[in-house]
Amino acid sequence: MAPNIVALSSIGRFKTSRAAVRFAADSRGDATSCGSAVGPKDLPQAVWDKIQDHPCYSEDAHHYFARMHVAVAPACNIQCHYCNRKFDCSNESRPGVVSEKLTPEQAAEKVMAVAAKVPQLSVVGVAGPGDALANADRTFRAFELVAAALPHLKLCLSTNGLALPDNVDRIAAIGIDHVTITINMVDPEVGARIYPWIFFRHRRWEGLEASRILHERQIAGLEALTARGVLVKVNSVLIPGVNDEHLAAVNAAVRARGAFLHNIMPLISDPAHGTNFGLSGQREPTAEELRATQDRLGADARLMRHCRQCRADAVGLLGEDCGAEFTLDKLDAKSFDPRRREMYLSVVARERADRQKAMEAAQMATTKPEPATLIAVASKGGGRINQHFGHATEFLIYEVDSRGARFVGHRRVDRYCGDGRGDDAAMAATLAALEGVSALLCAKIGERPRERLAAAGITASDAYAFEYIEASAIAWRSIRFASSGRAASA
Ligand code: CLF
Ligand code: SF4
């Protein structure tokens, strides 16, 4: 039987052939989970309506929906030790990259061009390159233009929070339903090790005083937004030895004030970026430390684990960035076609239902209470195992046990295949990145990388090519247990 395939690209940016889209023959079940692994059955309908196609606020949605950032906010009002102002805001983007800065009018033009080509587009965000609210007029003007032209798009902004209390009314008036605040501390003593200064009320503040003002403004802004029903995500940068032990207190404080999600992001402190932390030797957390910190916060922590620390001009699904295809000089004047978007939404609704049903069926076949196993997956989106091992630049990591399969993070890797040949250096880095993983599921893999993975204790399989991720991961594990009669190593 042919596998069920929904090739996103076939209805997305590059092709329009409906024949390329094959659907499951039978419709099955209900959908999904959110960024904090909470699904529609656990949420008020109004909240689910807000997050179900937001790729950051719903983990499930990140398989299907795209976001784009418009870089309309060049200035910043604080200094973070992990930021070099030559680059983009590191609170929501990788340092070391520079965006093409846009006027609000250029931003609206770009959004229209992307929406015309990318039916997956559901969110427009302002996440830099400085702070969205240190450039409030430019940010709000861009949002107003986008909302007037394409009212179906969700509006999303990210801020360090310093100017937030002054802007809550405008946020609510424009209909911005999703706001991210970067909160790295709720104790100014901790903050003083992260923020050397802020600029507030026409003067510069330093040290503990700066940190205290920032903290009070962040909490006041969070409270004001949640009181108005705006969904707030909190980002925290995990800085080993500075705030790692403190993040449990941050999580408790922001949850108590109604934050919807907490996204703990690893510090990036490459000395080449020239940040204070990078130059002073402040180390980054390992993938294991990040996961351990997240796990320590417990099941109620409402964590986002699928963040990709994207650029301030990112475009596309979270695991990809096709922003380079939409620079100002490449925009064309195609107009948005709502029928294409509707068609895409109907595909996604069907896929979500199918995927959930397949997962439930696979889970029912699992009977033994087995210990957890980590499984890596190569996916281009759509919730399916649909990427060649050698083309992957990241692997999705699922934890699988007798309760099911849960997304727990992603691991970045260098692409193994180049010019038709395998890259040994990339393979060595991939093996290191996949530490702790028992199996790797992909659409295709050659013998040589399969053997290298096997030698490292990782079973690679392309037997589940183009199938749903969770159902396949559960099935792989059940078969492994049945054949070995013992637990696969976690
Ligand atoms: Fe952009 Fe941020 Fe809105 Fe998402 S990103 S402003 S909430 S639309 Fe998402 Fe990117 Fe992570 Fe941000 S993956 S860096 S969390
Ligand atoms: Fe840099 Fe963003 Fe911090 Fe401003 S808020 S200093 S742009 S990381």
C-alpha cells in the first residue's frame, strides 16, 4: 500500500499540483498537543483557537504552519551580556546574523509577497533586530498595515519588557494576541550579572538598580497583558552558573502571573560573536543540561521545547528558514489567494486527525511498561518522517515509552550529504549530537552512514518513510522490544 503523504512543498512555495498531495483513505480521530503538551481537550476553545495554527505556541502546529519575522525594530533600550549590538536581538534569534532592516511599509509589502507564496504562513512577528517596543511606532505601524491587508494572520511580538507597561493598551487595541517577554531572572541580584545597563525615562541606569527596574517592568507588563487575555510566552536564556538554578523560580513566578508558555533557550556564547559572555568565557549549556533543567521544572511547567532560536527576519516552518528567498530585491507582486490557503487548512485538518488516530492505534498495540527511549527523526514538516538522513540539518527528538511518544527537543547537525558524497566530519558531529539516542528514523539512508550509526549504538531505519512520526516511533520501539525481549537502551 502506498504511504500516506502530504508533501507540504506540493501545496506550498514551489508547486501547486494537487495530484502530488495524497491523503489517507480514512479520516481518523481528533488532534494534537500544544507547546506545553496540552491539547485542545485541555484548553478553553477560545485559547485553542488562538494557538492551533501558531507554530511557536502549539508544538503540533509547528509541523504545519509557518511564521515570518519582519525586521522593523533596529534600536534597543537595554544591554544583555549575550548580545552584540552589531547583530540581531538574541532574545528571540541566534546571535551572529544580521537582518535586512525594513520600514513598516516595506514590511507589509514583504508579508503580502510571502503570504501569496506560502499558504502555511499564519503568524507575522516582530522580534528585532533590536527590541520591538523600543521602536514602538515602527512596530505598531507595521502591524496595522499587515492587519489591514491580511486580517487572517496572527500578530506576534517579542520584547525585553522594559517598555511593555507603556504599550499594553496599543497591543490590545491592534489585536496582538501573542506577546513574548524575555525574563531571565526574578531576582535583581541575578539580573545584575546579565544586564550591565538599561535606558529608561531619558537616562541610563546601571547595576542592581537597572536590573530591579527591568524586573519590575517585566512583571508589570506580564500581569497587564494576561489581565487582558493576551497570550504571553516567556523566554529565558539558560546561562550556566548564572541563572540555571534560578529558572525554577522564574517559571513559578511567571506561571503564577498567567504566562501561557515558558521557553528555556540555551545561551549561545561563541567568542566570534563578540558578546560580553562570549569574550569572557561564559560557557553554553549542553543539550543534556538544557533537557535536565527543563525536566526539573516538572510536568506543570508549561514548557516550549520546539524553539529554533530563529532570525529576526526568519520566514518559513520553524525548522527551516527561507528568508533569503524573500529579500526586498526578490519580492514579486503576486497576490494572496484565499482559496489556496483554505485548501491548505483542509489538508492540515485531515492530516492532524489522521496522525492522532495513527498514534492512538500504535499506542494501543504497546502493552509493556517499558523504560523511555530517545528516537531521532528526520522531518521536513507535516508531522511525517519525510527527510533523507543526509539532507537533515536537524533531528527532532522524541521520548517514547508505554505512555506514548513525546517531542522533547531538537538537535542541530551539519548536513551529511554534499555533492553526492558523505562528509565524515559532519558524521562525527552528528554522532556527538545524537548522544543518548537509540534509533534514527528517516526517509532514506545509505549503507555507510547506517553502519556508522550502528557502530555508535544507534539503529537507523527508513522502514517508516513518509509515515507519521509518533505512530512510527511507538511502532519501532514495540517491535524492538518484542524482538529483543528487553528494553532498548534509553
Ligand atoms: Fe516569532 Fe517569537 Fe512570535 Fe514565534 S519566534 S515572535 S513567538 S512568531 Fe518561535 Fe523563533 Fe523560538 Fe521565537 S521558534 S525564536 S519562540
Ligand atoms: Fe540585544 Fe535583544 Fe538584549 Fe537588546 S534585548 S541587548 S537587542 S539581546
